[in-house]
Amino acid sequence: MERLLRRSHATGLRWVALSLVGLSAAAACSDDSSGPGSGPDGKGGEGGENAAGNGATAGNAAAAGTAGTSTTGGTTGNMTGGAGAATAGEGGMGGVPSVLTVGEQCTACGATECADALASCGTSADCTDWLACVTACDSTDCVTACDAQHVDAARVYTDVYACLCTSCTADCTDVGACGKKTCVDDNPLATTDVVPATLADTGLYATLDDGGAGGAGGAGGATSVELAMPIKLASYVRTFEPKYPLWADGASKERHVYIPKCSTIDTSDMDHWRFPVGTRFWKTFSIAGKAVETRMMHHFGPAETDWLYATYQWDANKLGDPSAAVSVPAGVIVNNDVDHDIPAQGQCVNCHAKLSERVLGFGAFQLSHERAGNDLTIRNLSELGWLSKPAAEGFEVPGTPEQQAALGYLHGNCGGCHNQGQSIPNAEKPLYLRLLVGNQDYASTGTVQTTVGVTVARLDLVEIAGKHRVEPMDPTNSALLIRMKARRTQLQMPPLGTTSTKLPDTKGGIKAVTDWIASIPK
């Protein structure tokens, strides 16, 4: 009876723990194919004689008859939670209770001793899935498999393990809590200051030797890796989409990022995120559904300048094979018979080096939007512990929807060069098109302050000399818009890669900026 009461109490605590994170009784991973809490036929499910249909004990915590069947007249246990079973015998009345799983025993203690850590875990769907998986486990191997399956939550669940290790040692020893309280990156992507020879060597894709789970990639591009076919992304790679993407002649783009498992992004300065050593970004450009090029950035060392840039040209005859996508450091003009040019690596540096963090499309404003699929956003990055200073609510561009569209576009397309860290065009008349999170008021933004009614600095461009950067209610005479529309002349903005920037964004940015200027009162 003492054992039975202890189990009933532990079961109740287990459900308290799960309720903290909004979990159902079904877990994501278990050694028992019949599901958590399932007892052998004739033994009865959870609840036993102590539950007896009374929701006041185990049943009250949604445990009254979790699962299992009884041959003594009881019915299948009720998993819906709440009041518990209403009639005697339900949930296998009189059966012999099954033994707590390793995960249940540990989680039951954690429900009272580690409530804060579990509540923190509960803010992240990734972490709650991990907890459900662990709770259903009946062996250390299963627990380890749960950790590997939910690696995105590693930065959060290590805090849970740390509490379980110190406060629930007796109950959590079997899950290896003390050995898991410190994050260990068991599959890091190697750093290199040498451009890998092919895209397959960069670590973007899964390899055959690890069963498609993602390998370490080519170290320095010395040899090509053997890819899993059909190719798929490595397990540690994540997708994202900037809220205000850079215009690229109408090309569609896929963006991916790798942040080392145990590292965090330094967001103490929310306007300039600092990325840990080992970080990699990839961006693949496609025209008419066919991959043309992929660009990679890699932070290989601790210095601000320790970034590697690489561009890869896809073989038009082998579009499914990244080992055939080779590095093209000098760039390529009119690639693959499509209207798209690949920039030289030097052009990459020229553009990205005007921000101290070097990364243009992965930051506070760019990730402050609703999540699509598995794309990273500032909310789930905050919940997963990827940011040193979380900001789950994100940041909104100030102003009306019309003003937001224009300022957001300029932030994403022009702010990389025209920002508070640069004096472009000069110190007397700087042009600030990058938004700062501290500017909560539209009129105080650098964009408004340095464009509306401000005369252009350059006198050598006769088409805009003497004009205002933004002339209220007059888009035609606004130098900013004139330069956005221009192509293949000195007026063109952006100025880099003039042969590749062939098409102005007439339906996107140009329309947004035109509408904004037309709405500004004189």
C-alpha cells in the first residue's frame, strides 16, 4: 500500500509538471509502443485502488486511469484529465500499478522542486516536446535520444537538468541529469578560414556517413563530402526569412543559418547582434525555380573581421548536386543563361563590412514577425535561449502601415551601408536609413531626420544636384527615389554590381517609398 500511495502521489506530481508546460498525456518518445502509462493486460492502468474514480487524488491531476485495460471489470482509463473517472472500477480498479518510468519519476520530483525551470521550458514548444519525450522514457538511452531529437532546446533544457541534478538527485540519477546540466556540442561544424571548394563542403547538407543527420562538413574544403541522396539539409541547419528582404532582381531566395549548439547570440546591443564563432549563413538564389548561386558567410574566429565570404555557382546540368556547385571567387557575369550575375567575394566584403556585425538580414526588426513553418523568429529564438538578452515580443517599425512599409524596406535594402556607424555620404550630411530599436517614434527615426527636406550632398550628379533627398508630396523630385529607379548609371542605388542589379523593384520598394513620400505633408 505504501508503494501504491507513493506512486499515486508521484503520478499526480508528474501531471502537475506536464501541466506547467501545457502537455497532453501522449509523449513524443517512449520505449513502450503502447504509450506512456500503459499497463499490461489484466494489471490495470494508473489510478488503481487509490483512484477509484475519485478525482480528488491522482485523477484530479489528470491521472485517473491514464491508460491500460483491466480484465476485472474496469474500462480503459480516462486521459482527458480533470475530474477523473466517475464510476468505480474505471481505469483498472483493483489492478496492480505499473512501475514508474525513469522519466516519470524524475519529472514528478521536478514538478515541485524545479517549477521555475519547467515553466521556462513551457514557453517553448520545442522544449515542451522534449519534456514529453523524456517523461515517457524508461531508460537512459531513451532520454539521450530525446536530447538528440530536440537539440534546438538544448540551451533551455540544460537549465532543467541543472535543477533536477541538484534538487532531485535521487529521482533523476537514472536519467543522467548531472551529466547533462552543461551543454555539450557533440557534433560541431568545424571552423575554417579557407573557402571550401564546393557547396557540399560547407556543411549545409546532410551526409551519408551519419545517416543523413548532418555531418561536420568539409574542413577548409580540402575534400568533398559524400552526400545523402536525395540531398537534404543537415540537422543543425535552420531556415529564416527577413521581414524586409533585400531586392535581388526578382530572384527567389532560401536562407539558412547554423549557430553552434551551445552558443548564444550576444544581443546586449539589440541593434547589433554579435554572432558566436562557428556561425554560418547561406543564401541560395533561384530564377524561375532553378538554383543559380549560393552565398555563404562564416564567422571563423573571435575578431570582428574574422568572417569568410564565399559564392558558389550551381551547375545548370546538375542542379540536384551541391558537390557540382563550385566556388567562384571572381564572380560570374550572366550565370547559367539567366539574367543574374554572381558577385565577386570582394563585393561581399564591401557590402557587409559597413556593419560591425557583418550580418544584414538576421536581427531585431528583420525577425520580428509571425513564424512560418519552422522559420526562426525573434520569439522562438528568445524562448529557445539563443539570445543573451531575450526579446520575445520583438520590435515594430514605428509609424502608420504606409510609413512602416517604406522605412522597413529602406532598413533592409539600404541600411546596411547607410547607418549610424558610417558617414555616407559625409559627416555633415549623413544618410541614416537603418532603424534603431530605441526610436519608437516615427518622426525621430534617422530615416525621417536625414531625408525629409534634406538637400543631397553630391553636386557632381546633375540629375539630383540641389534636390531634397525626400521632397514631401513630390516623389518625382525626390533624389532618394530617383536613385532607386536608376540602373547602370552613376545614379544607381545600390551602386555595387551594376550589371547584376538590372531591375528596379517597381512593385515592392519603389511603390512603398513612392506612396510614403506622396503622403508626407509639406
